[in-house]
Amino acid sequence: MASPEDNIAAQKWMRIALINLLIVASLGVIMRYKIAYSLPFIEQENFLHAHSHFAFSGWITQALMTLMIAYLARHSKENIFKKYKWLLLANLISAYGMLLSFPWEGYGIISIIFSTLTIFVSYVFAFIFWKDLNKLQIKKVSHYWFKAALVFNIFSSLGPFFLSYMMANNISHPNWYLASTYYFLHFQYNGWFFFGCMGLLSEHLNNSGIPFSIQKKGFWLFAVACIPAYFLSALWLPIPLWIYIIVVLAALSQLLGWVILVKQMLIKKSIFFNEINIQTRWIFILSGIALSIKLLLQAASTIPSLSKFAFGFRPVVIGYLHLVLLGVITLFIIAYSKIENLICTNRTGNAGIVIFIIGIILNELFLLIQGSSYMIFIGVPYINQLLLVAALCMFSGLTMLISGLKKTNLVH
């Protein structure tokens, strides 16, 4: 059981993370407005960099660090948040540094300094969290997921460092640039983000009575496949047949791992969903559905013709990224935080969550329509305006969610 001080600190940091998510949504609204109408004083590419970097660092990383520290607080006797306060603050300052510098200068000296600082903060966090995890007497499958998440977060940093090397040496190679970018994205959202969330989920699987051996099997099916699964994002490169075969096996391995875990959750659903309110159950279920769609699309992308479609149309790529970052990760973080009473909402907040989810679904639907229309060379009238409506829907829902937050000192 976490101390009252740690409970209060966890709620405070989650509130800050949600405010950061609202800022991410506001940048999305601005960019969608510029595409649909005119906003000449806005440099779209610079705002896109601010939007993506702040989403990764200011929202997901800030939230995951908070939830992982809260996990330690529940299983440790020391005041954990006091120990990690400066790391959380350093990550927050770095995120806001990128938020303010990218719209102003794009990739410049200031934005590069702050983005590099976030990487070094992640290194320090990985080192300290790993040591604190080893101090816990009871070892769980959660620890496997957490440690893998930390390792993959460090792996992801090699992408930006290689891009910096290319820029410093005036190396202009489109394939290398894309490969490095996708490398960073893969080990962030399929590594650090996903494995961090699964570590949090694993604790509830354990409490639901799902056997250690089955949880461990699910972990290894995902973990072993994560590195070769990077090439799912690089199938447009001329890769040898043997690598392609490994990539197909990696996609199937992760799909099998998810099927095994879902089967156990369905068997233990009465225990798993015990004392979880209806709205939170549905948020969990929607996150699970989004993950299932993501893994199926991932497996389908190994088919060459579908792979060309996936990487050949920008709306499809954007839709896939938002499916993972919003549909899978963000919904899971909100649901998990509600279960742990780190996000406590009144009626306004609950209504805000519903509107936010509607916005996510509309965003995915409109991006799918836009991507499909590009494929058959048919324009869809007012599609950019519809995407703006979806962005406004998410922004409005988050505004209501944050305004509907209430304080409580009760944590499971």
C-alpha cells in the first residue's frame, strides 16, 4: 500500500500529464484547421514536430513514468515519489522546452538540446528504476515487462543519434533517414510504451489468478519478436528473404502472445473486472480491441501489396500511429489510472471521456476514408473539415475530463 504522500504525488503528476495531453490535442486542432482552411503564420512541419515530440515526452512518457513509480510505491516501504521528483520534473521541463522551441525554429539548436535532454533523462530513469525494481522481494512478470520497456526505450534513442550524425556530416540519404525515424518510432510505441503498459496490466493479471507460466509465455512471445518486428516498418527496403521470413514469424508471434493473454482474461473476466465500474471496463475493452486491430494490421502488412499501400499513403500511416498512441496506449493509461484512483472523475469528467473516445473513433474512421480515397484516386468532399471536427471532439472531451477531475486519497 502506497503512503498518503505518494498517493497525492501520483495524482498530481497524472493531472499534469493529462493537461499535457490536452496541449497535444490543441496542437492537433491547430494543424487540422490549417489544412482545412488558412493559417499562414503557422509553419505546419514545425508544429508537427512539437505535436509529436510533446505527445511522446509530455504525455505518454510522463504518464508511464508516474504510473511505474506508483507501482513501486505500492510495493515499497520508502517514499518513492520524493526520490523520483527531480526526474519527473526534468522530463517535464525537457518536454515543454521542445513544445516551445519546435514551433519557433523547427530542428534547431534549442529543440535538439531539449530532445537530447529527454533521452538522458530516460537513461537515468532506467538505471534508477531497474535498481529499485530489483529491491522488491516478490518478483512478478510485471518486472519482465518493465525491464524490457526500459531497454527498448534506450534502444529507441539510437535512431535520433544516427539522424544527428547524418545531419552533422551532411549525409542526405532518404532511405537511411526514414529507416532511422521508423526505428525510433518502433521502439517507442512498440517497445517502451507498449511494454510499460503491459507491465502495469500484468499486475492485474496476476491478481486475477492468471498463472505465472502463461503470463511469462505471453511476455516472451512479444519480447523476442520486438526487435525483428522493426522490419515491419521497413518492408519498403530491399531486405533478404530470410529476414522477411523472420519478420512474418515476429508478427505472428506477437499475435499469438496476445491471443494467449486474451483467452486467460476472458476465463478470469469475473475476477479481472471485479470492482471496476462499467465505463472503465469499456475503456479497457476498447483499448484491447484497438490492440487487436493493430496486431492484425501488423500481420497483414507482411503481404507485399498491402505493405506498399500502408507506407504509400500518408493518412494510412497517420491513422496507424494514432490507433496505437490514442486507441491502445492513451485509453489504457486512462483506464488503468481510473482503476488505481489516480484519475477520479465526476459526471462532467466521465462525459468528457466518452466525447474523447468518440473523437478517436471518428478520427480513425475519417483517416481510413481519406486513405482509401487516395488509393482509388477519388476525392472525398469536406474530409479535412471532418478531421477538424474529430480533433475538436477530442479536445473538447479532454477539456471536460480535466475540468471534471476530483481529488481522493484512496489508492488500491
